[in-house]
Amino acid sequence: MDDQEKFLRRRLEEDHLYEVIDDHIELKRLPLTKQKKVRVSRADYTFLQYSYIINKWALGNHDLTSMELNMLLYVYPIIVLTRAQFLDMQKELSATNTAMFKSLVDRGWFLLWSKKSRKSYYVLSHKGNQLVSRMHRMYMLEERIPISTSKNVAARKNTPQNKKLMELYQQFNDNIK
């Protein structure tokens, strides 16, 4: 009988597996048939873990829709863009609201940078750059989410949903060094 067969037979016959760790410590394991594989992350970074919390903070405090926030994040590394380029980016993100660009310009998220003949060139405004760079710092655990009533809309309203959000914000802040 080879090792593979012994292993399979042991897997089916044993109720529990015991592993001696120390003279007085014995580890009891479930049978091999019931053990499940668990994938453990080996990543050096965990910023995606907090993306939901950070996005909720940004949406709630800056009066943006989820798609508008995604567009700001997408446009951030691009220095100058035209309206046509914005619409192409909007298609890439499967956004269907054709008035989104005008709305973002009207609310001060984009500024007209230059106008040559019939083409207008836009840049992300200071307000937009501030928001996205601040979100980046939060993702990298360099900045806390404000929890005071003067700086966070969720702290002002006393609803169960906002209380839960504030608890999540506090947990996030506790993880920052």
C-alpha cells in the first residue's frame, strides 16, 4: 500500500486527528474530509478593505452620486480633457446620464481651462482635486474620516443607519496609526 492510499484510508477512518504540539498540548482537528481550504491574503496593502466606508463618506458629505464619484476618480489622473473625452470615459464606465458633465461643471467639480475655436478644455477643479486626493490619503490610512458634527453629515442626523455609519467610521479611525 503506497502513501497515497494510506492517506485516503486514514482520511475516511479517523474521527478526529490529533497533533501533539508540546508535552502537555494536543491539538484536535476535524477529520480531513470536513476541513475546508481557506485562502489567506498575502498582500502588503489592505486599502480596498475600506473602500465602501470611504465612498460612503464621500457620497454623503459631497452631495455626489456613486457614478459621479466614480467619474471623478477616473478623471483624476488626466490633466486636461474635452467634453467628448469625458463622454467616452462615461461610456467606459457604463454611465447613461448624458447631463452628468454639465451637472458636474455647474456644481464646480470641473473648470473651463481653455477654449480654442470650438473646443473647450476642462480640468478637475480644486474642489475635485481636494476630494480625490483626500480619499487617496484615507485609502492609504494616512488620514482619518472626520466624525464631528461640523464636518460629517452622518453625525448630524440621529438615524439608525447613520449611527451604524458612525461606528464604521470610528472603527476605520481606530486602524489609523
